[in-house]
Amino acid sequence: ILTQMNRHLDEGQTRELVQRLRDRIPNLTLRTSFIVGFPGETREQFGKLLKFVEEGHFERVGVFRYSREEGTVAAKLPEQVPARTKTSRLNKLMKAQARVSFQKNRSLVGFTELVLVEGYSEETDLLLKGRSARQAPDIDGQYLITSGMADVGEYVQLKITDSSEYDLIGEIVEEEEI
């Protein structure tokens, strides 16, 4: 499928690249996107992709259904994948990544991270929310700040005390507490 999509890295090269990056950059957060249902994608090929995602190579994953666009090379390919199959595959990948994300977030509990305070949580005005350098605005989860005060736009050291699939929960700590 990667060759048909005109991608120049195969699975092995991708694994090698990810490992090289992780070896060289401590605390790296990797993000990628996958397309499911590209014409000709077989059950076996999707199974390999699912296994790859389950192995936990990426902290953040987006999944999109292939959408047939007239005038493109792919639109003319045989073996167009049914919409229901594409949706099912998207859901399976997202569930797999949710499990990976939960485990990766869980491993951060106890650590302290620099967080930008962005305002109050939409869920309750009793909690501040923030974002670290490892999170993209409006896409990724957020940090929910359960204790301590800070102004919007202020950077704080946040000790992570709990986590969920996408969000991290923590309390502001002073520099001397780190």
C-alpha cells in the first residue's frame, strides 16, 4: 500500500527511523497520521498496520478514511474499499492507539513537566488547563491542574499525579520541590 501511495519508506525503514530518533532525542513525542481504506488495502495489510500501532511507536496518532477524489490516480485504482470497512478500520486503529496513549500517559505519572497555562477547563471552572511542548493545540489532550494558581499565559512546573487516555492531571509545584 505504501508503494501505491507513492510513499518512499517501507515498514522496516520506518521502524529504523523511529528507533534512531528515540535513541538520539530523550523524551521525544512522535506524531503520525494513517489513512485506512486506500484502494486495494487487504485485511492482512490492515492487520499489519494495526499490530504496528499496537506496538506503541507513536505518542499521537490520527487516522483518516481514504476519500476517493476524482482526477487522482488513486480514484482509478481497482478494489475500492467499502465505506463501512473503512469506518471499522478507523475505529479499530483509534481504539488501539487509545490503549497505547493511556499506557504512555500512565508512565508519566510522578514526573514534572513545564506547562503553559491556557485558562480554565471547559469541564469545570474549578480546574485550570494547560499544554506542554509535547501537545498540539486543539488536537491533543490537555493538562488539568488540580492544585495551585497561575495566570493565563504563565509557564508552571506541573507534577503529574494521574492520567487518562489523552489528558494528564497534575499540581503546580515550586522550583525547590522538583
